[in-house]
Amino acid sequence: AERNGDQDLTQLLEEIMGYAGLGDLPSDPGLPTSSDLLVPMIIATPLGNLSFLTTIATIGAPYDVTLEELRLETLLPADKETGTVLRSLAPPPAGDLSKEQTE
């Protein structure tokens, strides 16, 4: 919010930081910069903590104004356990009869 000067994002960040339990977080947690390629992220879920590496790609030279603000975020499993949980949640690919035949 502070990096791009967006007033709406700054107000949203201030609101979120007012939520219970967030006031104890450091005010400057050393957030990733634009030079960081992968950012580690852990998400607490009912299935346990899931660890990811995330990266955000932008369109380098947009020829259309609609692409100028486009950001593509990719989440990659950071460990074997997270990959196993994600695969267990995914439906089998179309035409994949291997799961149906073993049941």
C-alpha cells in the first residue's frame, strides 16, 4: 500500500491492522520487494498448515490498457506434505479412469 501510494490500499491496511490480534505484529515485517522472485507463504487451514512459494508476474509491455494492471499469481507447494494435501483435494483429470477402476 505504501509502495504504490494507493490511498484506498493504505486505508484498507490500516483497517486490517486494527483487527484483534494483529496489533502485535511488527509494523515493518520486512515485506518482499520487487526484486524477490519467490516469496514463502504459510496458510493455516483446517487440514493443517500449507506451505507455498508464491510469485507474481506482470505483463512487461502491455499494448492494451486492460492488460496494464494484470497480475498473475502462482502458488507452488513448498513441501511434500502440502503437495500431497493439494493432490488429495483435486478431482481426477477428465478421462482418467485409474481412480474409478481401483475402487
